[in-house]
Amino acid sequence: QVQLVESGGGLVQAGGSLRLSCTASGRTFSGDVMGWFRQAPGKECEFVAAIKWRGGSTLYTDSVKGRFTISRDYAKNTVYLQMNSLKPEDTAAYYCAASQRYTSWTAVAGIDSYNYWGQGTQVTVSS
């Protein structure tokens, strides 16, 4: 059974940092793309970042470029999202997802490209 388990969320002041982790289990993910999405109350789920397990190519939404970094650790089967210079507008539930079925690199920004999802971790940034 595939599982994605997120951790690392919490409450932080504006300008602070958090590192989210997503540990994957249940199958081999080496051919996958791993993504982070977020959803704030009353808003749609939004793409944040993605990374290819093999090769390490990354993609970010414009609002987090230069502040967030996605990375992966093969040995730990874990993907990270390092979030620096956090802003109140980054407040959301953050979800990790895995995609085996993406059709193109730009398609990894779409929710429909992902077939496995974690339960989410809450990030709250106070002003």
C-alpha cells in the first residue's frame, strides 16, 4: 500500500523558515515526480513545487521562487520542501503527492497528474 506521510508543519512568524518532509513507502518511486501543493481556507488547491526523483529537475510556482527549495533524499525515500522568508499568504495545508502518469514536465503543475496524496500538514505564518 502506497503511503505518503508529511511532517514539519507548524506556526511561524513572518520571515521565518520551516522544512516540510514527505516520506514515501509501499512501492518504488524512482520514476516518479513528487510534488507539493497547498490549500488555504476558501481557496483552491495550488501547485507549489515539483521534483523528478531521477535527475532532480525542479519546477516552482512563481510566488515561491527564490524562497522555497524542493529536494529529495534517495536513501530515506523522502522529499523536502525548505521554506524560507515565509509570508502570511503562505498559510495553508501543504500536501505531498506522487505522479507516475504525468504526460509532460509542465503538466506536473496540475493536480490531475498525481495519483498518490498524503494527508497534509498545516503551515501557519503569523504577521
